[in-house]
Amino acid sequence: MKGITVWRDALAGRKIRETGDMLRDNGLSIVSLCRGGFFPGTNKVKRKAAIDDNRKAIEEAFELGTDKIVLVCGADPSQSLKESRKQIFEGISSLLTDAKAAGVKLAIEPLHPMYADTRSAINTIGQANDMAESIDSKYVGVAVDVYHLWWDPDLKKEIMRCGKNNKLFAFHICDWKSPTVDMLNDRGLMGEGCIPIRKIRSWVEEAGFKGFIEVEIFSNIYWQQDQSEFLKKVVSAFKDHA
Amino acid sequence: MKGITVWRDALAGRKIRETGDMLRDNGLSIVSLCRGGFFPGTNKVKRKAAIDDNRKAIEEAFELGTDKIVLVCGADPSQSLKESRKQIFEGISSLLTDAKAAGVKLAIEPLHPMYADTRSAINTIGQANDMAESIDSKYVGVAVDVYHLWWDPDLKKEIMRCGKNNKLFAFHICDWKSPTVDMLNDRGLMGEGCIPIRKIRSWVEEAGFKGFIEVEIFSNIYWQQDQSEFLKKVVSAFKDHA
């Protein structure tokens, strides 16, 4: 089984339906569309625009032929995390009708606490579980990314809780390098760092997850290399360390 | 009331007792010695050496005339966080007799999860509370630093728990800038970032903390400036935002 998550910026200038067909013709399942979210903001007009853009993402996911969108929920450093979390709740809640109509599920991705200022006010899987449970729709669940969550002492417990609720929608892997020299784009290939990827994978599978194990390596270093070579390294690292 | 925490590297080549007297003669209380810790490691000999070094730190604190050491507990990326946490427990436990004899308290400082690979396997105040409670000595408590903990949805609850147990030993402030361009040395002056410092201070004081509010700004930017000017900015930012 081969699959890919499509980023929205990669769709710019393309016909979406045909792009989906092209990927499938090349033997790839489309795991999800990345990304929706970024709901919080002090400006009501912008918050409304963000919700509209998420509706558009749901349409795009439908056209592309995937049943999932990854949500990077957003945060606004000029307001409290509590307020941002409230706005995330409101934003996701306002999308449920569209999500159901399109058959597209929304996966809340908790982001590492180092992104709590601008990228996401949802920083632990416990918070993502709380949010998904309080929204209480089968169209809303959680995306587990080892990079964001590996340090959490409650990780296993919260993965089990997530699986038990049928809310474990996606699983992303890479590694945490020591030292990490860039806060966004210095992720490592599996095996290059200290994340217990196999152990976390075993928890995710024990929790009932049967979807794709997605490799997601933001890296200024690897992106500068030949991408076919990079892909070979990814495959090799996956076999050895995931 | 004026106070200062002394870093151990600043004591190199100085007579410790005389340094303490000099600081007190200049009207400064010595809040704590920074830092002990760094207990974990795969090598038993090195772990023993770390404990010995912490004993030395306790002696230094006694000579300097302060009753507190801040512990940056350490982590070793080549072993699991669970193992590192076990070694931290063992390390701190083995220091209790010395701490008691010297009248020096040990403050576990939970560090931001972005430091979980090499600097500390204790990454939330909840974990620090758990550790301090399980060690169960009045010589072991917690140092609360807003930079490390501001994102935590359980922060208020855990500050209250910490205070209730008489384990809130220290309080450090600075700010989280957006963007933060260096993972270690890009902290902001109070007011330059998104941390709700006054709110967290109010929780800490509600929890019964009566000690110094310490400003700790690791910053390549500010360290390059005239340090007297920097100190003026610190005082001004403290008055306006802390």
C-alpha cells in the first residue's frame, strides 16, 4: 500500500479532481489533505475568513478524493491560549455540517509546545482528545505526530484513550535530532534522533489504528538534496527504524 | 529587596565565601545557586560523577550562603525518557543527606519539552510535582519558570498543588517572543512576548510563594548590549509587565 498526503499549496494552479486521479493512477492512495485550521485571531472578520477557507479545504479534499483533512489549529500570540482554544472549538464546530456532507473527517493535530505562540494552542494529545470529545462528532478526531508528542509522559495513556474513542485518524513519524538547529525545519530521518518511534507505533497499533504510517520530515537539509535520493533514504529509514 | 542567583561558572577562580560576602555587602540576597542536575546517562561512572558534582554544588551553595540550588535535571537522548527520569529520581534521592546537612534545598526546574532530548526529562510542572512528592523530602521542591511552562493547560492547577505541598521554591520570568529564532538564547524581556506573566505571577502568589521573582533572560541579542542598559530595560519591563 502506498499513500501520500497532499499539501494545499501543491494544488495551486492544478485541477484538483484530475490531480487526484493522477495520483491514484500512479498507485497512491490520498491519505489526507494538509492543512486546514488556523482558526484563532483577535479579528472577527479574519476568523470568519479562516472558517470560509476551511470550508474550501473540505471541498478540495472532496474533489481530490480523500476523506481526511489535517488541522493545524492555530494560535494568536496577542490573546490568551484559552481564548485561542475557544475559537478553535468554535471554528471546528462550525465546519461539521460541511464535513459530514463531503464525508471528510477533520484530524486535530496537537503541535509541540514550542509552537504554542502562533501555530497551535493545542499542544498535547490530551488536549486534542478533550477537544475532539467535547465536539463529539465522528467527523472530528486526532492526528498523532511523534515529533510533537514524544516527550509527553501521558502519551501512551492518551493514545489508548484516542483509539478507544475511534478518534485516531492519522499517524506521522520522523525523528528529533540532537541538536535541533531550526525550530521548524530540522527534523530527522527515523533513526537519526531520540524518538522511540517503534514503541509509539506499537501503542498506536494497539489502540486500533490501521491507517497509513506517514513520514513527514520538514528539513532544510534534506529538501536541498536530490529528492529521489531523499525518498530512498526515507524508505530505508522506515524499514530500519519504524 | 534585591537578590541574585549565582551561576556556578561565575564562581570559577573566585573564593566562594568571600564572593557571597561581597554580594551581600552590595545589598543583594543570594536567591540560589544555579545549577545542579544533569543526572541521567548511560554510563554508570558518569552518573556517579554527576552525583559527586551535585554534592560539590551543595557545598558551594553552603559556602556562598544560599539555601537553594536550581536543578536542571538532564536527559540522555540515547536512552528512554523513562530511564532518564528513573536516574533523576535516584540522583536527587542520593543527595538528601547532604542537602539536609547543609540546609540547602533542591529545586527541580521542569524544562520546556523542546529540551527533552538533552537538558531535562522533566518537562511539565506536573512531572516535577510528581517527582518532588515521590522523593518526599522538605529539601526537594520545584522551580517555576514561565518560559518553560506557560503553554501548559494544567499550569494553574499544578502551581496550586505545588504551593499546597510547600514545594514552590523559585519563580523565574521572561517572555516568549514571536518569532523565537534560537531555541536556547532568544528569550524576551517581559512584555515582548505572549506569556501572561502577571497572571502566572498571581497564581504563584495565590499558591503562597513569597520569594524573589527572578528575571532570567537568556538572549544572544541582549547579552551583546551594554549590560547596564540591559539591566535598566529589565527593571523597566519588570515594572510594566510583571
